Amino acid sequence: MRFDVVTLFPEMILGGASYGVTGKAIKRNIVGLSVWNPRDYTHDRHRTVDDRPYGGGPGMVMKYQPLVDAVNVAKQHSKGMKNKVVCLSPQGKQITQSLLIEAVQTPQLILVAGRYEGIDERFIDVTCDEEWSLGNYVISGGELAALVIIDAITRLIPGVLGDEDSAKQDSYMEDLLDCPHFTRPEQGEYGAVPETLLNGNHGEIKRWRMKQALGRTAQRRPELLKDKELTAEQDALLKEFLNEE
Ligand code: 4GX
């Protein structure tokens, strides 16, 4: 899979993606990452990428021509792969894990990171296939949203995460909040580690973790349990958890 990001701040994308899981996936050529600066596709002496909004008002709007040219150059580097052009903005569909699981099937994802008040709507209508949002809050540009998406999708590519991390994706824990984690010391001024995690009984540890995941989900994010079918064992563990509170 390859990511192409259209951005006025390409170093922000390359820098942000160069650490940890994404950095390693890029280095191992499991994912490709290229950046395209719309300023490189301007033709005037000031390399103008923005202009004042029709109708007046504060701020500037990104012109569509440099963005269209940058997206087209990104597409030329795809060797005929299927692609999707996604614009990041608060007007978009809110990203979820299931949206990202779908997106990992797209060989080339072209992410358009806007700045200023926004982008000429004709670019979004004509050139973009989808509009995605991180959530209902405003950030200063689409670059951080693009990095979030690149990170979350890269983790889903087979072979990117090690075996320990894949264990997290154990299907029986799906759609639940994570259980608590502990490491050394066993006892200290911050309290003690739950007894169950110390006794080496792996069946009991697995049940304890499931019970914690269910209990925390019920308490903190009850809406996640609304349409989830619990097994008889999960139902019993959740009742146990809630009775102990
Ligand atoms: N999730 N922003 C983009 C400029 C903009 C506005 C409209 C295109 C169309 C955001 C978010 C976000 C602020 C990034 C406005 N570009 N992006 N920017 N929330 O708040 O993705």
C-alpha cells in the first residue's frame, strides 16, 4: 500500500511518519509514502496557493488548480493502482476503526491536507472521492489528521506489527475497551498489582482481563455494548464486575 499526501508542509508528514511503527514500515518498504507540495504546481512568480474568499470574510481559501495538479502527479506515480482521493476536514465522515479496515484494501490513498479557512469547494466536488474527519473539533491543518490516518492504517497491514502486538487483536476482545496493564514493581508506594496477574494461571488471567474489559466498557462507554452480543460467560463476568463495584 502507498500513501501520497498533498500538503504545504511536506516535512511535517515525513517527520511525523518517520518514528516507530510507521517509520519501520516505510523503511522495510511495506508501505510507501510520498508528499506533494501544491506550491510546486503554481506558475506565477509568487507561487500563490491561496486567495481571498468570494463573498468576503476572514481568512484565505486554497486555490483548486495547484491542488488538482499535485493530485494528478501523485496519480501518475501509482502505476495504474486503484486509488482513492480523501480530503481531511471537519465536514467529512468521522473516521472509525471499521472505515480504516476498509481503507487498508485501497492500494493508493491520496490524502489532501488543507490549510487556512479551507479549499475551493470545486476541488472537493470534482477531484476528491471522500471527505474524512478526525472528529468534532478544529485543528490548524489537515497534516495531523493525515498522520493519524497513516498511522492507524499502517498498523492494520499484515506483517507490520510484531506477534505481541497482534495478540491485542484477539478477536474475543473486539469492540471493547482494553483491560488494565501492570509491570514491575509488584508492590510499591503506588499500590499493588492485582493478585490474579501474578499466579500464572493463564485461564484465570484471561477471564480477569475479559471481565475488566467488559466492566470498563460498561462504565465508560456503555454505547459500545448496546448492539454487542455477549456470550453467556461474558455476561456472567460483566455481572460479577458490576456486583463488585
Ligand atoms: N479532521 N481541519 C483542515 C482546512 C480545511 C477546511 C475545509 C479542507 C476543507 C480536521 C479535522 C480539521 C481544520 C483540517 C480545517 N480543509 N481535519 N482545515 N477535524 O479540523 O480532519
